[in-house]
Amino acid sequence: MQTTELYIDGAFVAPAEGDSFEAINPATETAFARIAAGGATDVDRAVRAARRAFDQGPWPTLPATARAAALRRIAAGIKARLPEIAAVETRDNGKPIPEAEWDIGDAAFVFEYYAELAEAHERDGATTVDVGDPTFTSTVSTEPLGVVGAITPWNFPMLMAVWKVAPALAAGCTVVLKPSEFCSLSCALLAEVIDNADLPPGVFNLITGTGPEAGAPLSDHPLVDKLAFTGSTATGRKIMTAAAAGIRTVSLELGGKSPFVIFADSDIDKAVEWIMFGIFWNKGEVCSATSRVLVERSLYPALLARLKQAAEAITIGAGDAPGVKLGPIVSKPQYDKVMAAIAAGKATTARLVSGGGRPEGVETGYYIAPTIFADVPREAAIWREEIFGPVVCVNPFDTEDEALTLANDSVYGLAGAVMSDDLERCERVAAKLRAGVIWVNCSQPTFTQVPWGGYKSSGIGRELGTAGFMAFRETKQITRYDHTQTWGWYLDPADP
Ligand code: NAD
């Protein structure tokens, strides 16, 4: 069985302790590869390499065109290996092949997008600011932030890493990436692609390993300037604590329990399609999944009936089987977590409309049928807590105000969606939803060009778009005294 390696200072190396752990295919519950288990020693080597590559250059001071050319080589490398990387992503995570291909295609595009943005940002140059005193000239510019520690989850294993690695490299930072121990393989392939793209040694480093053994030493490392994290709110809190100890910049993309408000004038098939895409796509392992659906009461019974019928028609199976739209849950721990959430839901007064456990007749694999609960009590854990699986809760509402109150009643604020034929109403609701990403008449389509991130416990900072690039730049002002005479505070300006 193949064992991956770490990538430190431009070379593939075994971890200092020589340990490794299994990569499990969730469709078969069998191991198919071994992953290098990096530890504190490896993290320290990687961070020092990244530090040297930043401090001694040339990466941060290269013209943007040179960095952009490297990013475009990476994009081309990903595209050239797209079917192979997508197949690995499917074997590791369980998602259907077409979804994996979509992710990997997106990952290539993110590198291309930030290549362009880096060039445009450099062309824009510094800004001169009028400070209201003609004896001074102030300019404001940005420069690379430094060494980035990127810690990422398993739901979009390569794409979530690339959302950080691409803008960080484009901005002139150097990076140590620590992907999730549950899905590390596509990031190991990313390291191969980057190795072939001829970046200076130390600019990009990969440490695979567990959260406590590899993630924690990275978030604690004093030579790291910024921690860029995507994962659970619980781990995000630990990352922020570590960042606070070292006064490091931090960006957090955390969990969610996003609402989808559907008014009665919506087309029922469009509503059902987007509800399903909002919660069953990627097995519901989506931070922005619209897992709380609010339906105007007059549409509620018909919509539930149509949703049940459509959910029960979804083809469930291994991600590499043709026509499959719902693969297995990523891992045994996550499967157990989702099953426990469903069991807790069944113990409430909520009505189980569909699913609620393993699909019938399936013996092997971490499969869970698309699950729909209705009439869910507002205090129930299934209504309030992130499940991160194919489980949706649907409740009725009577007025727009009530829908908004219910929608905003959450500690989370990553995303929200609204559907109605009345676009003015959509605009009104969109403006009042307390979340960083709002979808109107759809749920989930995500574009590289627009900022991504959450309010409240869903995170701090933004990825993607221009904001995602600026998040890896420091802002600097240079203020010049232009007068020929002394300033006159201590010395008389009239004195020669
Ligand atoms: P997780 O928090 O368990 O793990 C995320 C990463 O943190 C992994 O690499 C893990 O090894 C590492 N980690 C764990 N403990 C650590 C520690 N003590 N110190 C440093 N690193 C540590 O999350 P997960 O289960 O991999 O991912 C699912 C979560 O991610 C969900 O809550 C989901 O909502 C969230 N998510 C958010 C977004 C977003 O954009 N907001 C996107 C994808 C996923």
C-alpha cells in the first residue's frame, strides 16, 4: 500500500518519527493508502523553511507577474491530472465523481483567478492620501503578510486548502498546509503538482497528520504570522486561542446551520431542487448547507410531499458508481455523529418524513439515507446544531417577520437563502438575514470572484474574491515630511 510523504523545503520526506495512519474508503470501509503522520518536529522544520523562504526571498519580492506565472503552472498541473485527483478525492471522501471533478476544476480556476488578481493589484500600485497638511505626503500600499499556517477540513479536501494556498502564494506569502487527517490524499497530490511548478524551496510545505499532533504545533508556532483555518467552531476556538497567545492574525471559516426561507409563490419543483442541492449535495457535508428550511404555511404540505418523493428517488451508492447522487459519509466518526443526531431528532416531537438511518439493504459503507424532519421544535438539537450530514429540518411559517425571526435565531451566520417570485421581497429578506452569504432563488452556488465567510460563530474574515487576497497582505503607510525648514517644535524654523 502506498504511503504518502511530507513536503518540506522543496523535498518529499518521511516524518521524523516515521509514523503513518490509514486512509479509509468510506464506501468499502477498507484502507487503501497510508498517510504520513507529521508531528511537532516536522512542523518546526516546515515553518522554519517557510520563514527562510519569506525572509530571504525572493518569493515575496518577485514581480507579481512571476508569482502569477507560477500559479498558472500549478493550475495547468491540476488540470492535467484532474481525473486522477478527482478519483482520489472520491475514494477518500466518498463524494460522487462528478462532484469531485467539479471541486478539482474549481481548484485550478482559483489559482488562475488569484494569478490575475496579483497582477492587477501590483498594477494598481500605492495610493497617495491627502492628510490635510501639504507639508506631508502619505502613501498607502500593501505587502505580503508573511508565513501562513493553513489548517483545513475533509469536506472539500483540496478545494478548501486551495482557497487559502492560492491567494496566500499570489499575495507573496509562504505556506505550511495541514489538511484533515480524514482526507489528506488530494493535498498530497497538490504538493506533487506544486513541486513540478518550480516554486523556490520552502514557499509551499505540506504536513499531513492529526489535529493534536500536527495542527496544534502549527497553530502554536511563534514563527507563523497568520493562521488560516476552516473547520468546526470548536476547533476554531482553539486556533483563535493559539493565535491570541502569539498575537497572530487569524481567519476562521467555521460551521453553520443556515436557513432557507421559501415563500408560497415559489415554483414547487424549483424549491425542491434547491432544497435538495442545499442539503444533499456533498452528502450535506457542506458548511453552508441550508439545513433549516422554512416554508410559508400554504405551500408546506405540498412541498413536503414533493420533497419526500424526490429525496427517495436519489441514487445512493459509491462515489465512483454511475448515476450516484449521494455517496457515503466521510468516516466512521462522522457517520456515528450524524446517526446520533438523527436518533436525538427521533426522540423529539419532530415528524420523520423520510430516511432516518441506513438505506435499506446496504450492508457496507457509511451510508445514510436522505433524511427529512418536519414540525421540528425550535429548541431541538437537530434544529439548532450543525449535523454536517444529509439531514434537513423543515418548519412552516405564517409571516415574513416570523420567517426572519426564526431564520436569524441561530448562533451561526454563514449563509442563508430565500425563494420567492417577488424579487422585492427577496431583496428585503436578503438584507435582513444575518449571514455573510445570501442566495436568492437558489442555494449553494459558490463563485471564486465573490467573498465567502460568516457572521457570528461562523467565523472571522473572508476568503475568495479580492478580500481573500487582501487577507494575505499587510497594509503599510509611508508618510514623508516635505518641507525645507525644520518642523519647529523644538528648534526655531527660522534658525539656519
Ligand atoms: P475539525 O475542526 O474537526 O478539523 C479541521 C482541521 O483542524 C483538521 O485539519 C484537523 O486536523 C485540525 N485540528 C483539529 N484539532 C486541532 C487542534 N487542536 N489544533 C489545530 N488543528 C486542529 O473540522 P472537520 O470535521 O474537518 O470539518 C468540518 C467542519 O468544518 C464543519 O463544522 C464545517 O461547517 C466546517 N467547514 C466550514 C467551512 C466554511 O467555509 N465556513 C467550509 C468547510 C467546512
